[in-house]
Amino acid sequence: MRVIGVTGGVGSGKSFVLNYIEEHFDARVVKADDVGHLLMMPGQVCYEPVIQLFGDWVVNEDGSLNRETIAQIVFEKKDMLEKLNKIIHPAVKKYIIREIERSKKEETEFFFIEAALLLEDNYDEIYDELWYIYCEKEVRMERLRRDRGYSEEKARKVMENQLSEDEFEAKCDFLLYNDEDVAHTYLQIERRMRTYYESM
Ligand SMILES: CC(C)(COP(=O)(O)OP(=O)(O)OC[C@H]1O[C@@H](n2cnc3c(N)ncnc32)[C@H](O)[C@@H]1O)[C@@H](O)C(=O)NCCC(=O)NCCS
Ligand SMILES: Nc1ncnc2c1ncn2[C@@H]1O[C@H](COP(=O)(O)OP(=O)(O)OP(=O)(O)O)[C@@H](O)[C@H]1O
């Protein structure tokens, strides 16, 4: 099984690329953001530690954590983001390693891990190669506004806490340009995937 990391800044199109891959190839896709959300749910391993970090006021009436409130705090205060990362990241990595083992047993051909923070968290121990989804900042801002209702300020705050384009590019094995139309993106995916099948 080939394990591929997919990274890139907020709104660069990682999920968009992986949705296509999931539909068209024998691939298991795990998104670190989704795993993080799952592990913060009531009864899950990160739930209580997060409440201890921020206090009861980040708990919604139904017992879930208010991620919007948490986002407002951590993307303003770096030390709080670091503390939150220390709770979430090891648990997410452990979960992903378990999922990789499971997919190996099921003889899945490809395992994709999506995260904005693969480089910071030493995921290179886990993946065989890294894709970087590139999309220029202005296009990302516009897509995030259009599709997620992010204000320019919110998008900028998240970007400030992520690696620069140069840092991403320096570490990746494959760079996919996602700032044009969808056909252009799909073509690059198809071409890359074909190289794997040809070398099998
Ligand atoms: C701050 C939280 C609660 C906000 O949740 P929310 O659902 O509003 O946003 P979401 O998770 O979809 O993230 C929004 C964007 O911020 C990026 N982002 C999330 N966490 C971080 C971080 N620690 N550093 C930099 N960028 C981040 C995401 O990749 C995404 O592009 C959540 O992102 C979180 O718990 N983050 C800290 C843990 C973490 O790093 N999770 C991501 C993978 S392990
Ligand atoms: N080539 C494209 N053309 C048009 N819209 C696109 C394209 N690629 C992505 N989008 C849209 O841009 C938005 C951001 O993309 P996506 O959610 O895939 O980014 P992401 O990198 O996964 O973000 P995050 O870091 O927050 O997880 C989505 O609404 C998506 O549908």
C-alpha cells in the first residue's frame, strides 16, 4: 500500500482533490481535521483535556465543544493554539497510524492523509511521499468566502498560523496547481495516479 500525504494551506483544495481521488481510485482517505473534530466529541479522548484548557464556557448546551469559539481564541493567541495542538496532534497521529494498519490488512491500494500540518508534525515517518496542493492566496480567500462564508480576516488569521508557500514547496514530492478550473486539477491527478499504476 502506498501512503501519500496531502498538504497545503487553508482553502487550497486538499479536500476537493481527495474527494475526487476517493471516488475514482481504490483509496482510503483520512482527513486530520475530521479526526481532530471526532476526537473532541463528548466521550472521546481529547474532550475533557480541551475543557480543562479553555474552561466550561466552550461547551455547547448539547455537550459538544464550540469550535467556533475555540477557533477565535487560538487563532488570536499562539500560546493557546500550541497548548491545543499538544492535546489534539498526538491523538490524531495515533488514530491515523491505526487506520493505516487496518487499511494494509484490507489490501487497499492507496492511503491518503490530508492535513495542513503534516510537515510540522513529522508525518514523514508515516507517508511515502508528499503532495502539496498549491493555490494562490487571493483565489483561496475568494473560495473560502464564497463556499464557507469566511471573512478575509478569518482566512488571514488561519494563514498566519500555517507554513509559507516556499516551505510547503521545498518539502513536497509533487506539486499540484489548483487555482484554475476543475478540469486542470483532475488532469494532474489522473496523470500522477497513472505513474503509480505504471510502476506497480
Ligand atoms: C481550532 C478548531 C477548534 C477550529 O475548528 P473549525 O471546525 O472551526 O475549523 P477546522 O478544524 O475546519 O479548521 C479550519 C482551518 O484551520 C486549519 N487549522 C486547524 N488547526 C490548525 C492549527 N493548529 N494550525 C494551523 N492551522 C490549523 C485547518 O487545517 C483548516 O484549514 C480546530 O481546527 C482545532 O481543534 N485545531 C487544533 C488542532 C488541529 O491542529 N487540528 C487539525 C489537524 S490535527
Ligand atoms: N479547482 C477548484 N475550482 C473551484 N472551486 C474549488 C476548486 N478547488 C477547491 N475549490 C473550492 O474551494 C473551497 C476550499 O477547498 P477545500 O475545502 O478542498 O480546501 P482545503 O485545502 O481542504 O481546506 P482546509 O485547509 O480548510 O481543509 C471548497 O469550497 C472547494 O469546493
